[in-house]
Amino acid sequence: MTSNTSSPQPEPSSFAWCSWHNGYSGDARLVAMIEQGSGVGAGSNLFACGPCRKANGLVPVADQ
């Protein structure tokens, strides 16, 4: 007999540098992608942890 129970899925997260408090966080999420102008060059991705997202009204890119 198999049980078909499902548990809630955790919120997506990653271990990354929080650009707001300048430290590593285990719940950082991508909140902004800054693209360079035309030509060769790399853009910047900004991550923010949960407390910084809440304090600064930041919405993760995936939720926009």
C-alpha cells in the first residue's frame, strides 16, 4: 500500500552574497539584474536576503 502524502515545498533559496547588508546569506534571492550597455561586457546580478528584502521592499525577480 502506498501513501500519497505531499509536504509543502520550501521557498526557493540559495547561498549567496546579500548586496544590501554585504554578507553571505542562506536565503538570498535574485532581486535585480543590471545589464551593461551595448558591446561586450557582463552585467551584475544583485541578491538580497529575507530580512533585507522585507526591510527594503524588494521583490525577487522570479516573483515579479
